Amino acid sequence: MKITILFATETGNAETLADDLHDELAGDHEVRTASLADFGKAASGADLSLLVISTYGDGELPGMAKNFFAALEAGDVTVRGERYAVFGLGDRNYGATFGQASRLAEENLAKQGALIVAERDVHDASGPEFMDDQAKRWCAGVLQKLVS
Ligand SMILES: Cc1cc2nc3c(=O)[nH]c(=O)nc-3n(C[C@H](O)[C@H](O)[C@H](O)COP(=O)(O)O)c2cc1C
């Protein structure tokens, strides 16, 4: 399967995670990983796109994601009919805005016609689970949905 992994980060966690997922998937799939800031280059044709995105400020998208979502809204980039799944990074200490950027990202993708193929998951930086373990489990679940 052709898989594109897109990341949006402020301090690097989402990029590290995207690289780890890339390594995990590369044995069995044709994988490309790109910053959401380079979405022009990333624009898909993939069978599946995985978006790994953290939340910043007061529930906001990372800065590098803002142009992508503005372009999406303006119709300058299209995701119509493309299969997406979203993994968020956040911290439950932020309360109501926990993982909010991933929720907003998913909503916007769906609104513009992307097919959300699996349930979003969010890692909690203040929780006990390693980001990698949770994301790899999520990723395996996403792929499972596509084959079943
Ligand atoms: C200034 C700041 C604001 C944050 N705001 C939120 C927030 O509103 N909601 C949330 O779930 N996490 C929030 N976080 C936590 C980050 O999303 C979390 O640490 C994540 O792992 C960072 O990933 P990144 O390095 O890819 O940007 C915030 C972190 C910082 C430093």
C-alpha cells in the first residue's frame, strides 16, 4: 500500500513519532513522510494518509499546519475521496482542549471530503503510556480496518 505520513509539530514530538511510524511500516509498504508545511509536495495519490498532529497554545493547530488548513478551506488543495486517519498528541492537563487540534484537523478533512477510515486517537503526554506504543497500536488498527 502507498502510505503518506504527514506531521505537524511545534517541538518535534510529532515528527519523531512520524519517523518511527515510517520505520514500522516501511518493511511492508511504500511510505513517504512529510511535514504538513510541505503539503504541496506531499499532495497525495496515496492509498492512505496518516496525519500526526500536536495541539498548541489554547487548543490550537501547530503553526506549520495553519497554511495547509487555510489552503484546504480555500479549495487550493484537495483531499476529496482520499483516505485519512488522524493521531493527535496532547496533554490532559490542558483540560477541555486536550488533543483539540487533532479533532479540528479531522473535522476539516472530513468537511472537505476526505474519508476518515479509522477512529482518531490522542496520546496524553502526562499519562503513563509511551507515545510510540500507543501510536503503533493505533496504526495497526487503522491498517486492520482497511483489510477487513
Ligand atoms: C505552550 C503549550 C501549549 C499546549 N497546549 C495544549 C493544549 O491546548 N491541548 C493539549 O492537549 N496539549 C497541549 N500542549 C501539549 C502538547 O501538545 C504536547 O506536549 C505534545 O506532545 C507536543 O508535541 P509536539 O512536540 O509534536 O509539538 C501544549 C504544550 C505547550 C508547550
